[in-house]
Amino acid sequence: MPGGGRKPWPQKRTGRSHVGTIRTPQFIRGGFAHGVRGPKTWFYMLPDTIRIQGLCTALTIKHTQDDLVLVDDFSSLPTSDPNYLQELADARNWGYSVLFVDTSAELVPQNLIKATEEVPSFNVMPLYGLNCYSIVKHETLVISRRALDALEERILEQLHKMGPKNPKYRYIDIKQTIQAEGQHEEHPIYPPSV
């Protein structure tokens, strides 16, 4: 740390504590007494309500911009040729990047998977992996009807649920549970103490 080479005041006869430099931790622009002990994680999970609002907003924007395409099923794709998929996207004006969403990875036909592997800007995603970033990143969102029904059901369930998802446990409930553990034993080895 730069600076602090001179002793700020004499060691004795001032009545103050002895200090050797102004860069010690008790000074305002001083160093750290216990510095960083390694890499710090900045990971943070947004609350469920904010995540649901973001997902709804992203879907609404895609629908408003006519970039949300609804299909009955992906099994009607006749071939796994990536050129056919690109021509289909060009003919329907889907844009450069397309995200295909179905309910699960097992229900996506192999033709679509093989075709999207060859095109770097086309991606297939199961419904449980759908997020705001992926929706906004791709120009067009192509979603199957059953995936849309499942997504609507999950969003409505989250929006209209009552109370917190993980309720806080009250101490009195835990105490009663612990005390009830040893009641069926005649002479418990470890009697519950709460």
C-alpha cells in the first residue's frame, strides 16, 4: 500500500497510542486487518416472484413482436437436413437465431436434434431449462402446444400460490416434534431435552 512511510507522531510523550504508519488497519485509508481469504462467489438466486415476472415479460415481448411461434408438434419435420431447417426459417421469416422448446428432452424428435446440431444459431431446449436470457437471446421462440400448456400451468401455479414456498419453521413445532420422539419408548436411552 503506498504511503505511510513516516511515523505519524512520536512514540512517547503525546498520550496517544504508538503507531508506526498511517496505513495500519485502524486508520481510515489503512489496510485490512484480515484480508481476502480466497475467491468470493457473487452467486445470487432471485426470488421466485421476480423470476416469474421476468419470464412473463420476456414471453409477452416475444408475442408482441410476433417472434413467438406456436406449433402442434415437432414430429412433422420430414428430414434431419440442416439446410431444410434453415430454408424453413428463412421462408417463415424467423430470423437468424431460433429457440425450439418442447416439454422434455425425450419428446423432441431426433430429426430436429440432428438438424439443430449443425446450425450454431438454432437451439433445442426442454421446458424446465427455459429462462429469460435464452428467450431474449434468440430472435424467434418456437414452442410446441403441449409445452405452452405446461408452461402456462406452471406460471399460473406460481402466480396464485398461497404463502411462502419454504415456510419458516416455528420453534414450538420443532420442540413438540422432538418431545414426541421418545414417547413410544418405555425407557429411552437419550431422553429428549429441549
